[in-house]
Amino acid sequence: MDFDDVLKEVGSFGPYQKVIICFVLLPAALPCAFHAYSFSQLFIAATPRHWCRVPELEPWLRDYMELVLNLSVPVINEQQQFLDYASCEMYKRNYSDIVRYLEYRTPYELQNDKVWHIGSPKKAETEKCLHGWHYDRSQYPNTVVTEWNLVCEENYLVTLALVVFGVGGLIGNYIFGYLQDMWGRRPSFYAYLLLEIVACAASAFAWDFNSWLSLRFVVGLTVPAILASPYVLAIEMVDPEKRVFCTIVSNIAYSCGLVLLAGVVYLIRDWRYLSLAVSLPLLLLFSCFFVLPESPRWLLAVNQPERAAKILKSMARVNGIPLPSNFSCTLAERFQKSQSVKSTDSTSSSFGLLDLFRTKNMRHKTLIITLIWFANTSVYVGLSYYAPALGGDEIWNFFLAGVVELPTYLLLWPGLNYFGRRWILCISMLTGGTACVTTFLYSQEASIMLILYCIGKMGISSAFVVLPLLASEIYPTVVRGLGMSFSSVIAMIGPIIIPIINHMGQQMLVLPLIVMGVLLIVGGLASLFLPETKGKSLPQTIAEGEAVPLRCLFGSQCCDSKVKNPKIQHHRNSVPQIVVCSICRAEIKNRK
């Protein structure tokens, strides 16, 4: 039984689906963008400019900051009139004598005379900060870094927090794959949502770094699943022609969430209040609890036709489509008939991770999708983390990184409908990868670096939209949640590695961009092996997934080519037979 045929009988994109998209998909994407890949943590744990604290000079700091800095802190970079002071070193001097000298100077002399040259500070020895640090609080009044002094020898703890968050996402996404295939899309989504709200809100009251880090790990467990669930549910309730619409709208809402996050950070700078501001809005999603249905496609896949029929009746009633009184019985009969035909791949059985690798065709698809997903996730997260390294205002850079995604989606909307998924995915990744690698040639040109960064961000944003859509159309329904979770689990290794690469690349700022560019190029070439899925019915069983072969780079081996030019098998003393997969068989029936 082809569920897409059943969906057409009750309305494949009527008011019912539109209500779900407007009141579930869009609201879920907006606040979830606050936590996605720990973007809010970039500001919660932001590291402002800091200098060694000298107790003797503190009374002078408020009115004569430049004087204090020049007296106590070495200059590590002096270009034109811009001074870059050392963050972890101070002059080894007798500051008590310096203070006595300053007390006899007038304010005019302190402001205009170069009194910091007394004692030749540039020739003085340096030492590590002995009494803590002073922080530039003009942009962030308080962050995790300033509260617990995570600088200098302990600055690796900021990177560790991003790594721990990524590890949480890796573990949580894998567990969630089983939950949504066993429990269903709806209960799994709200269970993880509740856990995320509690953990994130509790992190605002953390009493030390270790407690905060533990709670951020719990938040990391939930984020990828929260992002994926509404999207998977939406595409399972619409026909193939509207999957692009759901994908584009979901990502537009997500990018708007990133832009909104920049606005929230602009208004709320204290990290504790910011933690609450990006978690409490998630409570609004519980207002959709009675609106969000279970996926009828999943219910049929796990042998629950009665529940599926009830939801389909509600769908038809809202869409204004009359159904026969015996619709439930007819659906159950069609379902039982399809089960007898597909007894070798029964949906009543449980499926596990090994089913993604049991056959050669499915194994190759899983590995290719996972490789591309890893590349996309690593680069998308890496470029977002890299925005502060561009210089200037960090909040503005993050805002710009979110805004440049929006034009991409407007181009993808018609592109995915006319050109399909495969080639757009390939071109997007190759374009973004080439832009990232090219930054090596223009590392000293700030304006060109910014342009290349924006091109790379647009390329990876485009690929990030297409891949989940393509993967959801390749994985069969019985293992769709598990397959997408497995691929995204492996991909979550990227957000674990990328912060480390960024940390190691502090001496060579373009190094992370080169690594990310190579990843994108490799993933773009790998995408040429995947089949085109535009306009195809979603495979329900593993057998139907097996019937869709891989492509051979530029060659065409899709099922549709077999339908148009069927391969004839001649057997001795037998009638010639046309080899057509079950999906294409349904399409031939529709054409007739």
C-alpha cells in the first residue's frame, strides 16, 4: 500500500497540514535556533578583552585606563594608532613607587604627558597575572568566562564546553532515533522538549563551572532531536511535491531564529538572564500539544492502522473532503493485503541499526549520506563559530551570518522543484568549499575574506537544507528516524572536532576555513553517487528502499529510467519480463 495514495484521498496539503506547519513547524524552529549547535553559548561564554589586574593601580583605573594599561601591560601589537595589549602577562615592576610618583602629578600631566614611560616599562621583565584580571565589560557585563575567570591557562575550558555540548548532541541524537521509531514522533518530541527547558533554565542558576557544564551537556542531548522532530513529522504528512515547501519554510524560520537570537543578545547581555531568555520561550510549544498529531505514516509502518485511520479522518474533515463510512475498514484491509505481499519485510517487526547496513545498496546509501551530513554539519557549525574571528562586533557578525542564509532559500525554492535535489546539493557544497579554501590566498584582505565567508556560508546553508530532504526521501519509513538519527549522530562528531580545530588555529586564522573547505568539496563529489528523489514516492519498507539503486556519478541508473526504458529479461521458454521496482510500479499505475 502506497501511503501517498491514501494521503491524496484525505487531502495531501490542505488546511490541516497548513495548520500543523504554521502552529508547530515554524514555532518549533524559531526558539530551537537559540540552542542549535550551542550558538547561544557563544555569547553566554563569550570572552571579552581582558588584562592583568594590578591592585596598586586600581584607584586610577576608572579615570585613567590607558595610563594604567601602559604602565602595567605589554603591547603585543601596535599598528597605526591601535594598541593590542597582552591578556595574560604584566610588567614585573615596583608599582608602589609608581603610585607615589603619580600622586604628585596633575590631571593634565596624567592625561597628556607620557608618564607611563617612567622606569622604561618596555624594558622591564614580564610575568603571568598574579591578582586576576580586569575585563572590558562594555559589550558583555557578565559572562561565564568573566564570572569564573576562564582565561589564559584555563581558556581551553571554553572550548571544552563546546565539545561537551557536541558530545551530548551525539549521544542524545542516537537515543532519540530509537525513541521516535518506537514511541512515535509526538511523545518523543515533547519528552525531549521538557528536558531541554528544565536543563537550560537550571543552567542560569549554576553555582560553579562544573555544574554549568553538566547542565549544558543535558541541553546538548536534546537539541538535535528537537530540531529534527517537527520537520520529519511535517514531510510525512504532505505529498512529495510539498516536501520542498516544508523544507524551505522550516529553514527560513530557523534562520530567522538565528537573526532573532542576535537581537536577544543585543538586548540581554548578562549570561544568566540570557540563559533564561533563550529557554523560557520554548514553553510556548506546549500550547501545540493537542494540535500536533502522530504521524499516520509511522503508525501504518508499525502496524497500527486503527490509530492511523482516526488521524486520517480528522485530516479529511479539516480539509473538507468527505470519506466513505467504511474508510477505517477499507484502510485496514488494504494494509493487511500489503503486509501479506511484503511478508519478508514486515512492519510489525522491530528494526535496528544493523538494518541500515544489512544489504549492499542500503549500506552504501547510509555511508554516503552520513559522510555528507558530517561535512555539512562540521562546516555549518564551524562557519558560525568562526564569525567572531572576522573582527569587529561579534553580535553584528553573527547577525550577518544568519541574514546571508535567507536569500539562499529563495533561490532553492524553485530550484529544488525544477532541478531536483542531487545536483543542487553537489553545486552548493562545491561552491561553499571553493570559497572557504580560497580564503588562504586573501588572508590579509579583510573585505575579500568577508565576501568569501558569506559565499561559503550561503553554500553550506543551501546544502544544509537539501541534505535532510534528500535523506528523508532515501531512507525507508520503517528506519527513517533511525537512519537520519544515525547520520546526524556521526555528523555531530563535527561540532566536537571543529572547536578544537578553531582553538588550534589561533595562530593561523584561515586554517579552519581550509579544513572546512576540503570537507565540503569531498562531500559534494560524494553526493553525485546518490539517486535523484524529486517527485518520487517515499519508500515504506526496506525492500522498496533496495529497489532504488545508486547512481554512478554522471550516469543514470534510477528507477525512473527503467520505467521509461524498461529492461527486458529474456528467459528460455518464457515470456519477456519487465524489471520494475515497487515504487516505480506505483508510478506506472498512476500514469495509466
